[in-house]
Amino acid sequence: MNLSAFDGLQLPGSFFLQGIHLTSSDIIDPIGRPALAKSVIQGTTISIFLTPQSKEEESISIYHEVLEALTVAFDSPPESVLEMNEADFEHAARAAHQNFGFASPENVINFLTAYGFHEK
């Protein structure tokens, strides 16, 4: 998967994806559990860090992290994501991979649009 294709991707709400980076460092979630990926939001910039995993799991992690990051970053996220928890983001990401295919800039935008994220 060409992760550099995501560099500078314009996301809904004037956010952009600075990049997706592979890391050999352990990733720990906010409550101390091991994780496969994490997002860092700084202003309108989102960066995603992935641990080494299969290409399919990388794709799922990208869908998951972008949806979760935008949900957190948006002042008023769409109602479709307001009550989502970690398991819901994972389920949505797996469904996106199945329905849209491997994560690509176009597929990620289509996925976000399906959840109600639009330019404001």
C-alpha cells in the first residue's frame, strides 16, 4: 500500500491528513492498552501512526483512525458517529474495507461522506 498517497489529503471540515507513518515503536492507547495504530491531531492536521501489520489490517486501521480522529476533531460531528465507541469504529472500518476496498485517498473520502462528513 502506498502510504505516501495520503500525504496532504484534504479531509472534510478543513482538516488535512499530514501523513501515515509506519513505526516500530509500541503504541499504547489512552487507557494503557497495546494498539495497532494511533492518530495525533494538532489544530487542523491529523497524523496517523501504524505498527507493522498485514496490508489488509493497515487498510482497516487507516479507515478506523481517520473516522475516529475526525469524530473527535469536529466541533459538531455528524449524528451517525456521535455515539460510536471503539468497537463501533472498528466495525465501521472493517465494513469500509469490505465495501470500498483497500484504503486509498478516494475510498477514505467516500467512506467519510457515507458517515455524513462534508465540507463546511
